[in-house]
Amino acid sequence: MKLLHTSDWHLGKHLNSFSRHAEQQEVLQEICEIADREQVNAVIVAGDLFDTYNPPTESTELFYKTLKRLSSNGRRAVIAIAGNHDSPDRIEAPDPLARECGIIFAGYPNSVVPTFELESGLKVLQSHEGFISLALPGVAEPLRILLTPYANEFRLKTYLGQEDSEEELRTVLQQNWQQTADMCCDSKGVNILLSHLLMMRKGDELPEEPDDEKPILHVGGAQVIYTENIPAQIQYTALGHLHRKQRFNTNSTPVVYSGSPLSYSFSEANQSKFVVIIDVQAGQSATMAEIELIKGKRLLRKRSETMAEALAWLAENENSLVELTMATDTYLTAEERKRLFAAHEGIVTLIPDVKNRTELSGSSKHSIDLSKGMEELFSEYFLHSKGQNPNDNILKLFKEVLSEEGD
């Protein structure tokens, strides 16, 4: 069977004052075309379907229209789970109607998908908390999916029936996944894990979450999970949360973040975006192909030393969204700012880097480099104010506050 893995659509998201709705329409149309061209049997959307708990009406409409098209009138299964940006109840609300189109939603780690069967041959063969087995039209082998939508650590343990609050989340998840896999995932079907959590190989450097992403690793969030916690029966792990496509090799089993279909912050500047096509059959190793998405505007960062250089570069990158840093001996004048914004309608942020800032201010005050990210600026301020660097917990809390402020 062939599967398409995508995630982190973040419908309704803005970049400062710039709406991304038109770009989202284009890239979701592109994903639908890829699903048709590749003749995939199922589409997996690994969370963060929306950007907020209460998305705009136009984003909700785009979401349902896209899933309906992906489902091909019930001939193709679509499975979508909630991420840390989503309201689980909102995600599951249209489930009775969605099932008539072959669309399956899971908002909670302990959600139970009702059994149903469509005329196309799509059928839920087996279902219990955090697990479904599907018969797909035209495919002899069943598709088994371990489902773990996002929830914070306390709720995850509660949903999984874990009474010992001191036990590590990764241990609880591993035990739950393994028990389900031993009971339901033999070599006569295709077995995958679908989740929206932060996962890494034990001993590797912690993956970096996007700048404006609601962090999972915050106070009260969810613990990082290791790839070694995945049951041996799983042939492919489809993950959501990280916006850059990443793959962790664990023996012959791919563990993959498909990434977001658009770049949503300037920490993702110049990134290419993908969907992943998985080709897999029972008892065999999965193979995967990454298909690059070409729709939507690229996010670009540029530092220019002169006005002429900036204007020439802006003209060469017209169809993009831009963070422009201007090196200047003095502050940018109103006329200079006007010329830059007139030259390019996609300037999201204009940062003046004043070389003689101290001399111009007539004092020896600390110079602030506005080209740095918010987290780095906060760390510098904390050191300047408190005489020491902020610890990890303070940085995580600051990042969480930043994401809430963005909402």
C-alpha cells in the first residue's frame, strides 16, 4: 500500500500582519494533486491542523474541503490527529459526518474510533483506545495504526490509565504501545505509529522547535520520547510538531517528521518543504520518497550594507516574504523606509543595524542587536539585569509566554 504523510498545516496562521490563507489554499491543492498522482491508499495528517483553538471560518472551510478531496469520496482513507495547537473537541466534532467520507479524526490519546464500513470497501476492522485497523479499497492487507494525539504529560498518563505519577512518560507510552502492538500488530498487516510528540534518538542533540511554535518541552508539557520506545512491530512512525523535515534511522524503521507545508517563521527561512510517500507491505521494510512542495512564498532573510544593494535584491526576490536588516551609519530615515516598502510588498520585518548607535545616543548604554532572535535578546537582557544567564526552566517558560502572546 501507499501512504502520504503530512503535518503541521497551521491553518489560520499569520506572519505578523501577513495572512497565509491564499498560500495555504495553493499548497493544500498541491498536496491533493500529489495524492491523486501517486495513487495513495491513505493520507495521514500528524497534528497541528489549525494554528489556534478557534480558527477563522475560512480556515475551517478550507480544512474540510481539503480532507473531502483527499478522501476521494471514501475511496481513500484520511486519518488526522490533534496537535498541541488544536482543540481536541473541535477536531472530533464533525466525526459522524466525516466518517461518511472515509475521514477519521482522533483528538485524544484514548479516543475510540467507531467502526463503520463504506460502499467503497473502506472499513474499520478493529478499534479501541489509541488504535484502529482499516481495510483499504483495493488493498488485501489491513492498515493498523497506533494513534497518540498530543496531550500534556499529566493528561497523557491519565488517558493511558497510569496511576504512578512519578513514572516517566516515555516508559508509560512504551508499555502502552508495546501492549497494543503485541495484541494487534502481527506481520500479516502494515503497522504504523502516528503521533504528535517531540521524539529523538537517545543521546542525540535535542531537536530545535520552531521559534514561534508552542513548545512541547515546557513546564507542564510533555517529555521528549526516544525512538527506542517504539515497538519493533512498527514499520513506519509518522510524526508531527517539528516544521523541518527530519528522519531518524532506527534499524530499518523510518521515524519521520514530514514538516510543515509552508515556512511559518523566519527561523525556517530558505527551507524546502515536503510531503512523504511511504510504500510498504506486510512484513517488509517501508521505503519512502520525499516530494518537494513548490507552492507558497519562500521566507528569506537578507542583510544589506547599502540601499542600492537592498533594492536590487528585493527586485530579484519579488515573490517572497522578507526579513531585511539594513546596516547603516545613522538611523533609517522615513524616506528610506518608504522606498524599501514601496519596492517590495512582502517586507515583514525591517531591522536597522546602526553601526554608530552608541555615538548617536550620546551615551555608553548597551547596544542592542535587533537582528538577533527574541530568545537570544531575552538571555542578553537577563544577564545584563540579573548578572547571570537564565536557566533552562526560565528559557522554556519565556518561550511558552512568547507563543501564547503570538496567539
